[in-house]
Amino acid sequence: MVTIGNRLTRNVFWSLIGNGVPIVLAIIAIPILIKSMGNSRFAVLTISWMVVGYFSLFDMSIGRALTKLISEKLAEGLYSEIPELVWTALIIMAVLGNVAAIMIFLFSPLLVKNIFNIPIFLQIETLKIFHLLAVSIPFVISANGLRGILEAHQRFDIINFVRIPMGILNYIGPLAMLNISNSLTPMIAILVGTRIVSWALFVCICLKFFPSYFKRRNCNFFIVKRLLFFGGWMTVSSIVGPILLYLGRIFIAMYISMEAVAYFVTPYEIITKLLLIPGIIVTVLFPIFTQLFQQGIHEVNSLYKKTMLVVLLIMLPLSGLTFFLSEIGLAWWINKDFAMNGYRVAQFLSIGVFINSFGHVAQVVVQSYGRPDLTAKLHLLELVLYLPYLWWLIGLYGISGAAMAWLIRVSFSTIVLTFIANRCVSESISKKY
């Protein structure tokens, strides 16, 4: 039986703190950065964050797969098999991290000049930034694996002891550099440094708390197959998901302007941060759902329903307030001109965030059940359907059209995922009884 209660509450609390502190800093820092750097330069900074986020997914979701497989071993009491599993995963991730770094180096000129349509006066600086970001990718990917070990053991308190100071530096660093230089290069250098320090801290923590996991240094081919099977399907979602996420801003940059990207990205980056709440809840619940499914316990159905209810009670008032206060909030936060251009985007996004919250819960249930292939196939279908109406709606309504397209996509995804999750829970119960 998996212990649920105080530990779950504690883990959610620490995760909320770890994610909430950077959000508060972002609310303070973003207007200052926009005012000091200008819309175009700030847009380049957001694209840099995007590139790191996307290429870090070259871990092929091995970190998530590692969390699932360790959770299964813990549920079955097979502790002696965990070290081999850990080493196999970390070796794979080391290889993938270096491949991703090389790819960024090779494709940086194409990304800067052709894909993102960076203004000419920023192209050389942006190219240097991408090369710096490439250095951080192996560390980011390896850290995902180390964090996966801690998540399997539900040590979210330790994870967030690392995340909080790193999240603070993510925004304080660029702000501090404004007093020295308006260049983006030193700002990105600080971000790269924080990621390397974060990796080093996770290494030290895992060595201290789980020293036995690092004594048997061998790689098992059977484990590789299991990691790649589970992680491979999650990778499809991990690759297609960011494509779906960033297509809107890429199309805006290509067909409207980089300044329009700032009008779209700014409310997007803040409002979609509300999804951190269901995201934190399901991240904490992922190892628990995995163990419940592994043991065939009926409580999985009760936990699923309670999670949905909690998400409803939290997200309904937050999304409602965001919808009605979007124009006033943007005007107060940045300025009236920015609010006039971006508040419609914020309203569509607030509706989508509320709906997508339930999709987060349904998706983690499906993946905990061991069917990441279903969520991956859904994302592929979404991609095929999304491209035409995204392009069409941007042509008709500009950045508001991009927000409308996002709302349509997450609504469709949530409906399908909820249906699949209900089937997974029903099948689990029928197998037990």
C-alpha cells in the first residue's frame, strides 16, 4: 500500500514554493526587462529560453521513464535491481545530451537567420547566445535523470531546495546584468552557469542519499529496451508538444513581426504559468499512480476523482479572475498600449488554461498506467489538425487568432485524454477484481 496523505501534501507544498517563487520574480522582472531591452531584444531572450526547453527534451523522456521504473521496483520490493536501472539511464542520457549540444551548434545559423527571422542587428549576438546555450544542454539532460531518481522516492522537498535558488537566479541574473551591459550574452552566460550548478548539486545529493545506486556501473540491454519503449513514446509527446506550444509564436514572427511575438508571449508566459498548479500535482502523483497501478489497488479510482475535484476548485476561480482582470492587469503591469494589444490573447488563454488543467490529470493517469503511446498518438493527430486552423486563424485575427487556435487544441486534447484515462482506470479495477 502506498502511503498517501501527509507526504503528498508536503510534496505539493514544496513544489508550489519551488515553482511559485520564480513566477513572482518573473512578474517583477519581465516589465523591467521589456522596458530596458525593447520588445525585439526581449523576444530574442524568450526564444532563447524556448530553445533550451525544446532541446533539453532530447533526453527522450528517459528521466520520466526512470521515475516510473524505479517506482515499480520500489512497489515490488526489487531494490537490488535499481542500481543497474539508474546507470543504464544515466549513460543513455549522457550520449543524448552531447548529441543535442552538437545539433544546436550545427543548426544555430539556420535557426537565427531563417526559422526565427531574427532582426539583422541582433543576428550575430543571437548566434553567440545559441552556442552558449548548447554548452548547458548535456547538464540539463543529465539533471533530468538525477531528478527522476528523487521523484521516484518522492523527495520533492530536496528537488525544490535546488530549484528555488536556481529559479531566482534565472530572473535576478538578467536584471543584474542590465546595470553592466544591455547585451544578451552575459545574461545567457548566467543562465547557463545556473544550470551547471544545478546539475552538480543533484549529483552530490543523489550520491549522498542513494550511494548504493552508483556502485554497480553496468548497462543492461533489456533495461535499455524498457527505457526506450516507455521513454520513446513519451518523447514523441515531448517533441510534438513543444512544437504545438511554440508554433503560434513562430508563425507570428514569420507572418507578422517580432514585436507582435512579445504581445503574444508575455501574457502567454504568465497566464499559462497557472498550469503549474495541476502540473505540480500530477508530477507528485505520477510515482504514486504508478505504484497503485502496479499493485492493482482500487484506490487509484478514488485518487483520480479527488484530484479532478481539487483541480476544479483551485483552477475555476483563478482562471475566472484572470479572464475578467486581463486588460486591467496588463495595463497596470506593463502599460495601456501593451494591454490593448494583448488582453484578448490573455482572455482566450485563461479559458484554455482552465480546460487544459483536467487534461494534465488525465494524461498522467494514462502514462502511469503504462500507455504513453496513446498520448503520443493523440499529440501527432493534434499536430496534423492544428497547423491548418492555426495558420488560418492567425491570418484572420492576428495574435488573438493564435490564442483561439491554442484554446481549440487543448479543449480537443482534454476531452480525448479524459476518455482514455477513464478506460485505463476501469481496466485496472477489472483486472484486480
